[in-house]
Amino acid sequence: MGRTISLAAVGLLAATASAFPSLNTKRQDNTTEMVSDFAQITPSKDINWVPCYESFLCMYLTVPLDYKVPDVGNTDIAFIKYVTGGNPSAPDILFNPGGPGGSGVGFLKGSGQGLTSILGTEYNFVSFDPRGVNNTGPTLTCATSPEARDLYLATRLKPSAPFPEHWAQSLALGDYCTELNANTTAKYSGTSAVVQDMMHFTELTASTNGQAPEEALINYFGISYGTLLGQTLASMYPDRLGRIILDANVYGARYYTGFDASSVEDGDHAFNFFFSFCYEAGSELCPLAANATCAGDVETRYRALLQTLDDEPVIRKGQPTPGFVTRADLESYAYNAMYEPTAKFGPLAMIAAGLEQGDTSAYDLLAKPPFTNDLLESLLLITAIDNAGNFILKNYTDYLSAITQLQENSFYGWRYYATGNTLIVNHLNILPPESQVFKGFERTNTSTPILFIGTTGDPVTPLSSAFKMSQYFESSKVLTVDAPGHSFTGASSKCAIEAVQAYIGTGTLPEVGIICKTDLLPASYFPKLPAAPQ
């Protein structure tokens, strides 16, 4: 995600945890008790892994809020480790699943074993909740209580609201949240600070293992916002890089200004995959393919539905309160579906077919919000801190210009992005300390070349972003995966996995021009789904 309002799950990595490996790790009280909550772990300034969640190791690492000014206080960062080959001392590869606001702890708990199918077992996998996320402080909020937070976030407008209202709302909420955080420690939660935490962890680990901390190299795999972490890491510590894999790349140079119109430029390509795969899967699996003679017929039918909803929204029946489904509602759900095509193409087809008949039951059942309130708050505040007051849209005229740029880049995604990502940091003016202000990207020679990866149908971090960011880093390469989805990991591409494992094993980068295909058949994107309740 790039900086998105939804955090895409990585379907390929969903896996059950294996049995906990035989380890001699003990808690500080000299017991081997298994913990199931970070509240049970004593924070420590040193590496102190304890068995947790049946199959993992956990640690609460105490770090300074500001490494340059340690007197301002500390915070505790939640780390989790999955031992892949039975050796806790094997090299680590740090992992971030996206956001900002995504929980690395939560992701690794559900997907640690699945990562081995991509990265192998040469490295142990370590993830963490970055500052301000889930188990890790500081607290990031735009309210004084959970109830006030829910009320604050409930004021968000529907995508169909007029643009002047979206602009005015973003001003009001931004000013409110800025004032509330004037004297909090929220400002210590930006991306630059998280990168410093990653290096601090790497050096502490090296020292614990009897190695020179100042020579320790960091290995890292980041997806979506995780690529922004990796790009920033490579810029701040170019001589300290081991294997660095960046998948579904944010255009980092634009991220730090708060708006990038090119973010949606591959969105329509993602929909082209949807229409094509729907037609090839057939009407039994994709009801929108009924009577179609080509993929273009599916798209024509879908566009006709959008126009119908524009003319007359569909009334939602049988709900606790009256309501209706608009074109903007469907567009928002559909664009989020492009993040996770194997999980969402089928439901999208069901929803669209139902709405054609004036039936909202599939929409009511399947179109759930793709984010939680705590994740949304983290996303808002971390992005604002990273912008450091540099948001490039200064007035409503700038906003209208941004909308025009988005419309030029994507028919299907412009409204979703214009009413969501484009305004999330407007008037949120929370400045990081000087030691945590990222100075920007320059052409850099890194100790190890970086592997960038992008898909051709990514709705929010287009393939072009990988190529743009690769130009900042000498000898880096871009691997193209011809598939829909936000991250190559959902494409089940043997070609791409072999390229990643070659890089992990020997540092070998793919040849220029290599394009990997998905190994999934169109029908794989439209599994049979239960009928919506009547």
C-alpha cells in the first residue's frame, strides 16, 4: 500500500504455524513459560527473546524516543521472530507488511511459516510493530478516549460526498488532531525513527552474537509502505545493507510530499485483469461473464452498472437503518478488491451481479471496511509526521488540480484515491525532531544492490514506482511480475520466487527485461462462493 486506507493481506502467505522449535531461550525470571501477550513480557534494553504464541519468540525492546536526545524518554518496541530451520542464531531478515499502521507481529503470527515458500530457510524471520502501531508506543490518536476516537473517525464522509465537503472536513479534522497532539510524544513515530530502530536492533543482535555491531549488515523484505521503510533505510545507511527486497514500491520521493497522482496509474490495468479473468473463468464462476463474447463485454456490462448506480442508487433492504449503495460505494469496494485479487475478484463479481438486479445482500455481506480505526489513526499520524509540514496541496484549487491528475491516470480509481489518500494529512502538522527528519533521496551506491519488485496490475503502487526508485540506487534491478494485485506474493509465480531465492542465496539479481508470469489460472481468481442469503 503504499500509503493507503486499506492494508492488503498477502494471500499466498496465509499458513498455519508449525510446532515450536526446541530452544533454550528463557525469560528474565529464568523460566521458559510460553507467553501469549506482550503485556506478559518485561521490556529490556538488550536482546531478550522469550517463547511466545506457541511457535515464535518475542521481545519488548526499549529504545530512546530520540537517539540524539535520549533524555526525552523511551518507548518499547514489540518484536517477533520465527525460527525457520531450528537455529535461533541464524541470520535474521527483517520484514514489514505495509501500512503505515500494519502490525508486523500480527502478520508474522499468521504467516511466518508461509514466508519460507518465498524466502527459504536460510534466514530467520523477524518482524515488529513500528512506532505507534499495535503493541508499540508512542500512542497515536486523534481523540481523548476510545469513544471519542470512534466518534471522530465516524465523521469521515462517504466517497459520494461533494469535493468541497471532503476538503473542508480534512481541514477541520487535521486542525483538531494537530492541536490534540501539540504536547504528546507522537512526533517521535515517523519512518526515519523506525529505520533507526531497525539498525539499533541489528547492531544489538550482532553484539549479542559476539560480532562487531558497527559492521553488522541489515537484511530486509518490505511490502507496500514497507518499501518506503526499505528505501529510507538504504538512503540513510547505504553501507550497512545485506539482502534488501522491496515489493509493491511506494514512489518514495513523492511520499514525503503527501501526494502522488501516479499512484493509481496501474489501477485500470488491474481492472483489465478482472474483466479478462472473469470472461475466461466463465459465467458459472463469474456471473458478469454471462452472454459475453470477450473480456470487453464484461467491462461494458460493469461500466453500465456504474452508470446505473450514478443515476439511481440501490436501496438497501433488511438493514437496521435505511440506506443505499451508490456508484462511489461500489467503486471504493472494487478498487480495494484489486489489492487482493485471489480473495476479492469473486466477491466483486457477486456484488456487481446482485446490484444489477437491485439486490444489495452480497454487498451487505461482503463489503466490509478494509481497515480498523486504530490502523487508520496510525496511518494518518505517521504519514503526517513523515510529511513534516511539506504537504503540497495548499488550498482547494490545488485539490481540484490533484483530482484532475487522478482522473487522467485512472477511470476506476480516481475517486477512491481523491476522497481517501489524497487528503489524509491535510492540515495535520506534526513535526518530527530534527534528528528524525528525512532529508530526501539522492543517487546512492549501496553496499549490496537492491532487488525491486512490482506487478503490472497494482492499484496503488504502480510498476513505474519501482523503476523510479531503482534509479536512486546504483546497480539495483527491477523484477516485473505480470499479474494483478498489490504485491507479487499473491501471484503464485514460480519464476518470481526463483528470482527472489537466487538473490537471497547468492545476491544474484535478475537480468534486465525479465518478466515473470502468474502461475494461476483465471478460474483461481473466481473460486465458487456460497450464494448470498436471501
